[in-house]
Amino acid sequence: MTDRMREYITKDKGMLFIPFITAGDPDNESTIQIALMLQSVGANALELGIPYSDPLADGPVIQQASKRALSHGETLLDAMTLVKTMRRQGLKIPVIIFTYANVLLQFGVDVFFQQAKTVGVDGLLVPDLPYEESRLLADSCLKKDMSLISLVAPTTSKHRLSMICREAQGFIYCVSSLGVTGVRKKFHPDVFPFLRRVKKVCQIPIAVGFGISSFEQVEKLENNADGFIVGSAIVSLIGQCTKQLNDPATRSGAVDQIRRQICEKLMAPVN
């Protein structure tokens, strides 16, 4: 685990805010500026998604973001270069690369770890790699002081949950609903008993993702989790501002507009 993960992803930080954005959506400079903005509003870590043509875990909002990024040829190597630039411009929070197994294998696992150390990547999340098939990758992450983030869902059996939590790194990603990512107005009733089960067997922070889009949802999670992950709600705002973000003359204004909406929708109201 990197020093950044130890510093920023802990249970004594209050509710951890972990946003997801797609690398290169709608362009590289916008990705850098949005990442820095998210840090400024209190993000504890950043999930940086690698655009992919067949994203099995992603709903339509993030699929569209991948299409926008792929339209100008965004790759995993490009995303790694973005992280290096983000670090140079002041990004201090951990960066977790969110990518699919095929993309990682095509890039080369050894090459990934070499690049990750150079540019300042702290973690890896591969949603289509089952726990049983991820042990070699998990061992490699440990040797490279990186965290392989594990996912668990309400359908995860008691035995499997204990096994995953025992070997988990960084934080546990708790999927709040079945199916793909996407904004949802409320949690399924099974979510809270599920989170209590996870907390009983997990020693590291647990963060909830898939569908979170409002401060009211975050409030409901507060006594049941250590953090929340927001993807589609933020990516949707980026999608609405694509034209302004693509234009250097209006980019900063668009990033500020996204910042205001994130604060209004997800952060605690100011009394």
C-alpha cells in the first residue's frame, strides 16, 4: 500500500468521498482539471476509469463517457501519462486505475506496474476479474506497494465475504445493487443488512458505490459505511458540459459549474 493510501484512506477521516471519472472524457486537459477540482472539494481518492469498448459493469452514462474518450484514441498509456501530469500540477490524493482484465492484459501487467510506480498510481480495480482468479495480481500489487481493490455484493456468500475481506487491500468496494452502474434514487432494502455483514468481518474501510447521487443517500450510509463512491452522477455532469470542456476558452467555467453541482448534490448543506 502506498503512503498516499495510508494517509487518505482511513476510518478516522469521516465519510470518505471517492469519485470516478473516465480518462480522456471529453479530453485530456479536462480530465486533469476535473481531477484537481475533485481534490479541492474533498475527494479522498480518485478512481480513474480506462475507456473500453465492452464495459460489462458500466451503465449507459459511463459507456457514453468511454465512447467520447475512445473517439480521440484514449488508451491506458495515455491515462497513466495523465496521472503523471496531475501529480505535477498538485494532485496529492491516491489514484486508483479502474480497468477491465482484457485491457490490462493487452497492455502487459509488468508494464503496468513499471508505469504505475513512475507516474504515481496507488491502486488497481478490475471489476471483471473474480476473486479466485485475482490472487497472482493481488500478490504482485502487494510486492509493488499497490492496492488491489476488491468488490463484494449483496449476493456474496458469508464464506466468500470473509475470505475476500481477510485479504483485501486499501478499501472494500461494496456494490449497493445488482446490475450495472447508474444513478438510482434510493437503496434497495437489502443494502443495509449487507453492509452490516461486511463491517463485521472487514478490518479496512468499506466504501459503497453503484448509484449514489445525493447527499440524502450519503447521510443514510453514514452509520453503515466508511465512504461512498460516485461515478455516474459526476460523469453525467461532465457529459452535459462536453462542448464547453472541449473549448479551452470555456473549460475553466465548465469545471467550476461541475464543481458547484457536485457540492450542491453531494456535500452537506451549509446552515
